[in-house]
Amino acid sequence: MARLSARRIALNALRTWRKEKRFADSIVSESLVKAELIESDRAFAFELFYGVLRNLTLLDFWVGCLRASRVDADLRDVLRLGLYQIFLLKTAPHAAVHETVNLVPQRQRPIVNGMLRAAIRRQGELLARADAEPLFVRASHPKFLVERWQQHFGAQYADELCQWNNRPAPVYGRINQQKIDREEFLRLYPDSRPLTRNPEFIEFDLIPTEAIRQGHCYIQDPSTAIACQILSSRAGETILDACAAPGGKTAYIAQLMENRGTIVACDRDPERLQILKENMARLGVGIVRIFDHDWTRGHLPTEIASMAPFHRILLDAPCSNTGVMRRRVDARWRLQPSDFVRMQQRQLEIICALLPLLKQEGTLVYSTCSLEPEENEQVVQRALTSASILRLEEQKRSLPFQDGLDGAFAAKFIRSA
Ligand SMILES: C[S@@+](CC[C@H](N)C(=O)[O-])C[C@H]1O[C@@H](n2cnc3c(N)ncnc32)[C@H](O)[C@@H]1O
């Protein structure tokens, strides 16, 4: 009975996602988190919802193999859920069919029952047919995205990247050394595993609610540290974190500055700024001044202007998120081929707005969690061409299939005197 609830909740969430076109994470926090489920059922509902979203094209391929005629969208969601359990989650076939059939009205039960039973009977054949499909079907990514990755990274890495995106992401956190030192953290949270290549980061099996509540750690991928580290901020400086919310990088920069100096944290999203504010309080960051500002609109607030010029500016830019698709499960289904150039224009526009605020010999770090040259190397080249006062000092990136972490890019510019 409890399992049925988990399936019902996952189905409702899938329908909401399809109809309302909202972010998957926001649907999860609304419907799944609030649902009164025991922990294992909640985890099962999460698994079903995100698992189906990760495998949409493949599941629809199998729906197409099982039924030549049109399948209504609501029914398709149920079939996706059933086939996900049978083929990918390897749920006991009887339970998968029985519980999935129970999700639909009486009149649809024979269709769902018939199709899922046929899927079980034809399992070997259907798996083999899927294996023969091109990567974008097998790994359920938009065709244009797979083709561009094949072009940029080669067939092998494109394949690995798609597989990477389809595996649930580990839970990584950064030890917040403003509140606790590393040894004490590891003693207090023995379930955490330190990462050898990134000693400030730890891995957990489950979300460490107590460590988060205490402000002892912040959940973030180690790749997010790159931009903060090359910013090289020092205690006592005045830093602008231009697109700061929800504050993962702000808090790390504050730690690197030993909580001395000033960080002006801006963002255009008031809700995310509220989360930033709460995060700073929990993490014990006391040097942040927060402003709601859109760098592509309106006048610069005098409070921000009065703090310029800044020693260093971090622009952690809005981007396509192609480096973090294992975490933003539905990001792949939102992207359009024209988005990369559109994002590039916005990224350059923000850089232009920030340059006058940077001190001579000051540092600007531009970062994204995108893997796309339009948003990374091309932005750097265009910024250098259009702003002769900038020189490029350093460029770093993390690639999932090479570095085993989320994708990230960071470029460090110096403003010439
Ligand atoms: C990659 S996220 C920042 C993540 C953040 N640095 C962190 O580490 O937690 C990009 C942020 O840019 C903000 N943003 C997008 N366009 C903006 C604009 N024109 N002006 C100011 N903020 C913007 C978004 O609201 C979003 O919070």
C-alpha cells in the first residue's frame, strides 16, 4: 500500500512536470517532500520521478515498440513509470505490473496490463532493440546536444558524458571551516568520507541534515571550488560576487578571506537571495552585504557603486548548466540549440556592466557550469576583443568524463592599469 503511494506521488509529479513546465526540483520540493511517506517510500518516489525524467526518450522508444497507435499523454506517463520499473529499476515484474495498473482508471487497466506484460515477455528483444538505437535514444538526451558533444569531445567521451548524466549524483559537501575544523568534522560525522584530491570536501551516502543545520558543511560539488580558488581573494579586500545566490561560492570565498573584508553579493532573484541570506547566517559568514540587482537592467544602485572599485569580482554566470546535468535532471529537456548563443550574449552583457567596477590591476573571474565553447572559451575571446583593458591570466575547467566531477569552467582576467 505504501509503495502504491510512492508510485502515485511520482506519477502526479511527472504529470505536473509535463503540464506546467516547472523545474523538476521545485515540483519535488513541493509534492514529494510534503507527502507523508516513510523514508524508504519517499526515496522510492524520488527514484521513480527522476529516473523516468532521465530516461524519457528510451522509455518512449519502448512505448513505441509496444503500441503502434497514438498513446495519450496521461497514459504515456503511466507506461513510462511501469517500463522504468521493469527495464531499468529491475523491480519484481509482478509488483511493477500490478502496482502500475492500479494507478489508472478501470477502463485503462487492460491496456496498461497488456502492454506491461508484453514488455516482460519481450524483454530480451526490447533491450536488444534499444541497444541498437543511436546514443540520443539509448541515453535519452536531445539529439542536437548529443551531436554537438560528439563533435566537441568525440564519440567515446560523448557516450561517457551521457552515461554520467544518467547516474544519480553523489552527495558532496564542503566542510565549513568557519565553524568547525576538518578533524573535528570527521570525528563528529564519521559517515562522511573525505575526498583525497579535494581535502576540504567530503562525500556522504545521505543528505547530512544535522551537519547542514549546524552550518558545519554546505552541499556543493568540488568543481565549484575552482572559480573561488583562482579568484585568490585575500582577507580585508572588497569583493563583488555579482551573481551570488544561493551563496555556495560566496561562503567559500568568505572562508578563504578568513571572514575579514567585505563581499557584496548581488543577484536578480529575490527568492534565491533570501536563501543566500539564510545560508550566510547558518554558515556564520559575517562579511556579506546583499543586494537585489539585475546587471542587464536599470541603474546601478548607489550602495553598490559607492563600494566600487572592487579588488576582485566573481561572475558566476547564468548558463545552460550542461556541466551539471546529472544534478539538474530536467535541464536537458529545456535546452534549445539557440540557447548557447543567447546565453553568451547575456554573459557578455553582464561582463560589460561589471568592468567599470573593477580596480586597476583587479581580478575578474568569469565562471560557468557549462561545457559549451559558446559560453566558455568564446566568451573569454570576445571579452578580450571588446575590452582591451583585460588580459587573460588563467583558464581552468573540469570535465565530468576526465575529472570525475561536475563540469565547470573558470577564466581569470586582470584589468590593466
Ligand atoms: C550559476 S547561478 C549562481 C550560483 C552561485 N554563485 C552559487 O555559488 O551559489 C547564477 C545566478 O545568476 C543570477 N542571475 C541571472 N541573470 C542575472 C542578472 N542579469 N543579474 C543578476 N543576477 C542574475 C541567477 O538568479 C542565479 O542565481
